[in-house]
Amino acid sequence: MKNRIYLNNDWEFSDEFNEKMLSPKFKGKWESVRIPHSVTETPFNSFDESIYQKISLYRKSFKTETEWAGKRIILTVGAAAHMAEVYLNGEKLAEHKCGYTAFSVDLSDHLAPAGKANILAIKVDSRESLDIPPFGYVIDYMTYGGIYRDVYLDIKNPVYIQDVFVKTSSNHLESEITLEGGDVPEGYTVEQKVVSAASLGGEPSACITTAAAKKILTACDASPVVAWTLENPALYNLVTVLKNEKGKAVDTKTVRFGFRDIRFDETGFYLNNKKIKLRGLNRHQSYPYVGYAMPKNMQTDDADILKYELGLNYVRTSHYPQSHAFIDRCDELGLLVFTEIPGWQHIGGEKWQDQAVENVREMILEYRNHPSIFMWGVRINESQDNDALYTRTNELAHKLDSTRPTGGVRFLQHSHLLEDVYTFNDFVHEGNNRGTRLKKNVTDTKKGYLISEYNGHMYPTKTFDDERHRTEHAIRHANVLDSVAGDDEIAGSSGWCAFDYNTHKDFGSGDRICYHGVMDMFRNPKLAAYVYGIQQDNSVTGDILEITSSMDIGEYPGGTIDGIWILTNADSVKLYTGNTFIREYTSADSPYKNLKKGPIPLFDVIGNRLVDEDGVKPSHSEAIKELLRAAQKYGMEKIPFKYKLKFVKLLLCRAVTFKKLEKFYWKYMGSWGGSQSSHKFEAYKDGKIVKTVIKTPGKKTGIELSTRRTELLEEETYDAVCVNIRAKDEHFNLQPYCQEAVSLSVKGPIAIIGPSVVSLKGGMAGTYVKTLGRAGKAQLVVTDWQGNETYMNFTVKVKKI
Ligand code: GAL
């Protein structure tokens, strides 16, 4: 007999609701849907958020199996946004008031007789007028609606293991077992065994406990074990077996966990006593078109992007608990997670606050076995001080989990600190000032201090903004990262934010998008993404070499290019103009002294050419280059006095004449009306070329498709994957101002999520394909504006579980 049955397929759905529909006999028109599901498919942008605010009904029929006799049948709904009522065969059994946490309902006593069909109906209210968090005032993110995480039935014996909470330090393990289902009969025992989830390190000894109580505490020294670290996130399983008086197993629960120790103090954050500077971004769990409704592997892909593409060691799940698939993957990747209760600035009345406290309970009970979670956010994001409420949330958090600190995200300086860590949104950086405030100006606490947000609305940036803007966005992220890296009182930071997101009319750029991400909504990188990527070793992110400019003078006012940066995690970068070697750049050339790999300014595009080609004396070359740079920056006529003086000095020693200087300017600094130079950048790692970028006028533009997975797997439900679409020239340079449309079609057992024509934005777009329950070969065909077809092939596998 199956112990878990997924109920993700074959739901009937209606986004119109009336009471009559709750009757199992109700016929009417239903749409057939699979979960994860969004009540409304939304456009990419420029739509009204009222389109997903409604009352909907989901209905599913399932048979009472004969073998369920005498068992408990427990329904779990992973997430239903935002208020759910559960009906079985017309009878209301439960309601749940949080769109971001799971809930369970015991159906056992209400099932139809064996062999007969049950009608399970879930009424879902996605209106933002609900009196529950996060609602009540404006919110800077869309909240969508629907049943968007797995739904399943667990078949249990009358007494079963409801929960096992594993607490570890480096090699010690304690567990709290909660039994459910009435009095525990005499003679029942519990046995536990720790096994390695991956084949990592030794196997700790088993813990054997004999007890007959509803709560059982176990403890054991487990050694030798491999600690859960960022580099080697070793995972173990604690298998707990409940046995009856005859020694027969009546229930088994396996919980994955890691051995690790976490600590904050005024000197920073420590994982297993090793100080770690947290370097992260905030993640919203939304996607174009389907909002929150994306299956397991899409969640996993996001975690992979954060670790392998953005090189982070930490993510904040702003502003609510997110999918277990996402956090499971963070456990596997060694990506630390700060998760928090739903909410945004607003605190409601008494009932609303009770629900916020309830959300703390649900979040902690549901998520506390994830080793990656290092802190609970128990304040409503950016709310005002409210000692009564936050005393309750902190007390409850500490009671339910003694192993993790609490935080609570605020924008207030010197606010009341009832939490263990002062988590502060520091938006002080405006481009030319310090990246962060000094801790002493924010709080006088001796407790830990973490920056939970920065940048974001201070500098919204679209993939299709001009180059100077996109570059400034990247540099502002570098400025804050450098400031955090250089300040021992700051445990780390998470920037706002990883991905652009759909938002309400009160925020964003007027088209219902907040362009605050270092990636767009399809997870295409902006320049700022590379600033994060290069902070990681190439063994994690691969070799990165990105030049922030296309080196087209016409992109800049007056034809004056300035502020070009090299972003690389290589050892050095050699620049060639044509075939002439100009200079080798290294990290020593970066002004960012606290970052291992700071952006490197491309300050010299002339190298030794004045000497080699123009007969300038080596001793004068650098001074002339400085003059040329100043002329480029300020214009010949507006050149500041100090450069004029330098010029006079050079004139006096006959190093240069005005005419010559002018000639050099047109030759080297690019001229309006002249032909463009070609530049080649070669990145070196351990003496070998690992990456080459060529900036030269391209002759043709085509489509490049990329995807993170070509094998799609149906398990608990359908699978989906993103395909990124980018316009590139023949040198693989992105064409950021190619805004053409492409049309999409599929062959085989997949379907497109969203429209079948999409336009590139900033030279980039994306689409999603999903499986349809059938195995086979499939293909996405992208036809560009020139009539050219590009393909992405997939294999779909279906695993019955
Ligand atoms: C913060 C807020 C975030 C987002 C961000 C934009 O104040 O917590 O949700 O709105 O600003 O920069």
C-alpha cells in the first residue's frame, strides 16, 4: 500500500464561486487543471492586480480504498493563496489563513465508504481585502492566488509520528518526536537511526529510545560526522521508526538534516565556529504569467542560479516562507537561508496580529529541519516597532526552536530590538557616498548586525536601460558589497534583489514591474549579476569575463565613453586593440580593496602605442595618456585648469604639440566619423586563457537559446523549465537594444506557458515549457524576426509515483 498519494492532477477548477458549488452533486462547467496552479494567468506586465483577486473553487474526486480501513487519512495542502476552506463530500472540515504555509486536515472520519468516491473541494480566496497578513495596506509585490504547492494524502496507522524535529550541534543530535492519533498504547517504542543522505563521511551511531508518550525526546552523540558547511553541505537522514508492543513498525518518518552550529555576535556570523561574511540577495518566488505556481524543478533552478550563477552564499526569502523544493536545494547546495513570516510594513488589528503569531508557529514547525535556514524573521518586514506583538513572536520562535536566532527586518534606526540579530534595510547608498551606514549610527546593540536589503528602489534598472545606467547599477552593487566586506561589525548583507518581479501599481515603473533585480524576471542577467558572480571562485560559477560596455561611442552623450569596467573572476585580463597588446589588468587595478575580485576600470586603452607607433618618449607617454583621458572625459574645450597646466608643461618640454595631441585623441579615444576599433579581452587563470571577449562591430544578429535542463521529469506533478532567448552577434555579444519579437511553437508532449509571441527586452527574453503527462521527445521552435528557426530539444520522462 502506498503511504503517500499525490493529488496534483485532475482537479476541476472554477474561478466563479457560489455556495451551491460545494454540493458534491453540483455539475456545471469546470476547467481541468493540475497543481501547481494559478487562478489567473497574468500578462508579462501592464495589467491590473484585480485580475487575480477572486474566490475560486478546486474540486477533486478520489476513491476510499478498502485497504484504508482503520487508517488515518491526512490531507496536506502545500500552499493555497490566500485563504482556504476544505470541504469533503459537502462538509466543511477546516480553514486556513496563510497563503505561504502548508496545512493538514484529518479526513478519516468523513470519508465515503470503501470503494466509493469522495469529492474534495477547496475554496480559495485570493482577494487582497482579506484581514490576514500580508494584506491591509499597499504591498510591493503581487500576491497572486491558487493552490500552488503539492497536495497529497498520507495514509497512517491510528498512532503515527506527526513530527520529528532534529537539533544538532557539530556532533551531537537531539530530536523531539511528536506522536499523533490518541493515546499511545502501552509497549510502543521508538527507534532511530542516522544515515548519510549522500555518501559523505562516517555514519553516526544509532539512537534507541523506548518511550510511550506523545512527545519523545532523544539524544545521542553521533560521531564521526561530516559537518554541514557551505563548501561541503553534508546531509544525513534521521530515520525514526515507531514500533508497536510486538515490535512491528507502525510508522516511519525520515527527516533530512545537517550537523551544524550557528551563531551571531557583534563580530559577525559563525557557521561551525568559522566566520562567514554573508553575501546574498532577496528572492521573490514569482514568475511571469503564473505567479507563484511553478513546480519543483523550477524552484530548484532558482537555488542553482543563486549559487552557481550569482555566486551567493545566502538568500533571504522575502517576504514569506518559500517552497520546500527551493529550500531543500539550498540545503544541498550549502546556500544559507533567512526566512520570515508574510507581511509588508502594515500591522493590522488584533485578529490580524494573532494570525501573524500563528504564521510564526506554522513557519517554524514546517521548516525547522532545513539546515540551510539560519535565522527566523519574526517581524513584519519593515513594520513599525510593536513590542506587544514582537514579544509574542519572539517568545514563540524561541520556544519552538532553541537552535536558531530570530531577526526581524526593519528600516528603522534605533528601533526596539526584541530579536537576537538587528536586521536592517540600509538604503543609504546613492552612488557617490558610503555603501553602508556605520552600525553605531543604526543601533547600539552588542548583538549581531545584518543588512537585509540595499539598493533596490534607490536605482531601478531595466535590461533595456542605456549602458551608463546599467553600468552604474552594477557599480552601486559593488560599492555596497565592498563596504560590507570592509566592515567587521556587519555580518553580511542581502541586496534588493535577485530577480525583477511583478508588483502593484503603487510601486515599480508603472507597468507593474519592479526592475530591482540583478536579473530580469526570466532570470537573464543584468550587468550587476556579474558583480556577484565574480565574488565566487571559478570552481563554483565557472570563468566569468564581462565588459560593461559594447564600446560604441554613439551610446554616450557627445560620443564620450567613460566608466567601462572589467568584471572577472580570472587572475588577469589582457587587452588587445586589433592585434596590438595594450595592457594586462589585474585585481590590483581595482579600486575595491575589500573585495577579492572587484570591478576593474578600463582606464588604459592605449598601452605603449604612443611610444611604439608615434615616437613619443616613454617618460612622456603616461602624462599624455592622462591628458587624453581628461579630454575624453571633459571635452577638449572644458578640460579643467590642472590639465591645461599639465599640457603647458608637456608643450614646454616639447613632448607634444596641440596638433599632435588632437591627432592622438582622434586616433585613440575614438572619433565621431572615424571607423571603430576592435578590442579583444583575454581572461587568464593559472596562466591559461579561460575566456575571450571580442568587441568589434557585429555583422549579424541571431538568437541564442539556453536552458538549465533538457530532461524533464514528471513525478508528483508536471515539470517545467525556462528557456532563455538572447540576441547575440557573431562574437556572442548580447545586443541589448534588439527588441524584436520571436514566435514560439512546440512539437511533442510539451506546452508553452504564456504567450506564443514574445518580444526581446534588452536583447533578452524567456519562455517556459511544461510537460503534459506523456513521455517522449519534444522540441521548442523559436522563429525570429528574420524567419530563422532555432531549436531546443527535450526528453520528457514520466515516473509514476
Ligand atoms: C524595501 C522593501 C522591499 C522592496 C524594496 C525596494 O523597503 O522591504 O520589499 O520594496 O524596499 O527597494
